[in-house]
Amino acid sequence: MMQVTQTLNEGLKREFNVKLTIADLEARVVSELETMKAKANIPGFRPGKVPVVHLRKMYGKQVMADVVNNAVTEANKKIVEDNGLKLALEPQVKLPEDQNTVEQVLTGKADLDLSISLEVLPKFDIADHSDIQLEREVASATNDEIDEAISRMAEGFRPFEEKTSEAVLGDKLTIDFHGKIDGVPFDGGKAEGHELELGSNQFIPGFEDQLVGSKSGDEKVITVTFPDDYNAANLAGKETTFDVKVHKVEAAGELKIDEDLAKKFGMDDLPKLREAISNVIESDYKAAARNKLKRKLLDALDTKYSFDLPPTLLEQEFNNVWAQLQAEMKESGKTFEDEGTDETAAREEYMRIAQRRVRLGLVLAEIGERAKVQITDEEVSQALVVRARQFPGQEKEVWQYYRNNPQALAEVRAPLFEEKVVDQLLSEITLTDKVVSKEELLKDDSSEDSVDANVKPKSKTKSKAKEKAEI
């Protein structure tokens, strides 16, 4: 009979010792061999007539290994059920370190003696959320915004006519360019037949201005300096020269906004096009308002809950967030000093973010479980369709990857579950709408509404790692 003895109960850590005697192991091996005997098909023996002794010689050690694995699974289940535990992570099994002892267990000459370490989820009471009062910001699309959007769309159909006079802002140039730093070409600094509209600000500041006044056939050397915050660290702040050849200068024609334009976008008339654009803009505003409201809700929850966190779960979360930050800093060439901090302070800050993520994640999971929040297969399938469409031409491969990978599928299900729990919470609190402007809705107020109410970003800009760390 399996003996399970608890050896540690400290905070959220538990350890158990599991023992199976030689006799217990032997009984299990014999049972497995008898089952194998009924199915075995070995040359020289009739089906079901292979002697157990022969099977033991051939498969004894393999069967014993299976018995040990099954015993570990059984022990884990017994520990969880008998103690009413909710595990934070998969149990860690520690077999005897001495290889000779392991060999003796597998050959049926020694008892099985192993330890199982667990981290359990903390127990906490669900707080009363009815006293939470939040404002939901609401913004509408203005006529000016709709007009601006239509103008941008119409730009794609604006006619251009070649001219021989000097280029002015608004003209379109067809150019070749070749960039160099200290006479050495750099990646991405060369193109042929590139179309550039002067004044579009597609290029480094100063590049387009120096092409004003050029004509077809001109060759120029343009000197500009990459911005200090340029996303390629090897180019940021560097003075650069571009050899430019102008092949063609074209003047912009009249920008037409009429019924024909609406039809080009599949609409019956301009009012229908304006309505469609308004719906798109307001959909974006609703998504932004939802994100801000969710952050405020999580901030409110964060003040209501305080409990111990599973150490390994917290460590894993911190490592994920920290790895993201380091990858971002390596890509941008930034240092902690550039962000007005140092590594020690940054680690403390991101540890608090990890603590918040784990704590709120556990709170949302518990609230969802008690509210019996369910995610249907149809909802998961719809989310997979959206994700697969992000990879044109690879939709089938993406779909199969998620369907064949339970862990990846869980990553699709998790945010769906979280959003439903947020909806559940919003139904329990006092929620009022506040009409705001586009600017107020979209302003970056991360320093005030940080995911961690106790963490204030020390830099002027919030890192992508911190943005991604938000729940």
C-alpha cells in the first residue's frame, strides 16, 4: 500500500514523502505483466500463452519504470484530493539521487522512496465590489475627424501629372537614393524608383525639405541627422549623407471627394461612406475607453486584495517581464541610465509589476470560477480565425498549430476568460459615463493610471515591456 506523509507545510509550499515497498512494487509489476500476457504476440508462443517469467526477462525493467510513473501520478492525485489543494504549478518529483538506488528500484530490489514538492494557490475571500465607482469615458466621431479620414482615403486616388518645373511641397518625386555614414553604406539606406510626396514626412526630418526646388534629372547630396530616439540604435543621432537622383517630378491634381469616391470604397453614396467611417472611428474609441476602464477597475481591485503569492509562479512571471525588458533595451540600444534609473531600482519596479500581475490574475480566476464563467468552443474558434487571418497564406498551419497544441490554445482562451470576468465585475460596480474629447480619451496617462498603483514609471516614456506586462 502506498504511504504518503507530509514533511513540509510552510506558507504556500508543501512537501510529501511517498513510499512503496518492494512487495507493493512487485504486486503492481505482476499485475501489469498479466495484462501484457493477454495481449502479447511473441514468436514461438501462442497468443495469451507467453509465460510471465519470459515477459519479465524481456520487459521487466520497462514495466517497473511504468509502475513508478503511474505511482507518481497516483500519489499526486491522492495528495491533491486528500488535502483539498489547488496547485499553482505542476508538482516537482525528486527521485533518489543515488543511481544505484534507482537501479535497485527498477530491478525490484529496493523500496520506492521519493519526495514531491508542491506550491499551492493561496486561499482568500472575494471582496465586496459594489462600493467601486468608476467613470467610463465616451467619445464620438466629429465631422472634422470624418472629413480628415475621407481626405486621407481620397489621397490614394489623387491624380498626378508630370511637370518640368521645380518641385514644391505636395509634389510627388520618383527618386533613387543611397545613404552613407562616414562614407560607409548602411542597411536599409538604399532604394531605386522610390515615390516620395514632399511634405508627407515619410523620411528623416530635413530630407524632403532639401528636395524642394529640384527638377527631373537633378542629382543631389543631402545631409541629415537621424533623431536621437531613432528605433535603430546604430543610426540614432548619426549624421548621414544621401546621394539622390531625381527621375521624375509630378504635380498633384485636384483631390475629389464625391459619389464616385464613395463607390470606390463599396458605398452607395457619400453619406454611407461617412457613416461607415464614423462607425470605425467610434469602434476604436470604444476599445480605448474599454482599456482605460479595465485599468481603473484593476487598480481598484488591487487595493482590495493582499495575500501571499506562490514563489515559483512569481519568479516565472518576473523572469518573463524582465526578459521582455532586456530584449527591448538591447534592440533600442538604451541603458537604465538613459531611463533615469539603475538595474537595482528597475528590478524592484518590475518585481512589483510581476506581483500585481500574479495577484490580480489569481483574483480574476477565482472570481470567474465562482461566477461560473465559461468560454465556449465557438468563442475559441472565432478567436482562432481572427489570429489565423493575421498570417495570410498560412491560415491552415496556424489553425492546426493551435488545435494541436493545448498550451497554445490555453493562451487563446485566457484573454477571452479574463474579458468575461471583467464584464462580470463591471456589472457589480457603479459605472457612470463621462463624455470626453478624442484628445482626453487617447492621452497617455500611464503615469497616473499605471497598472501598478504603487509603481510610477521613472522614464518619460513607458517601455513596451511594461505595456505588455499590463493585465
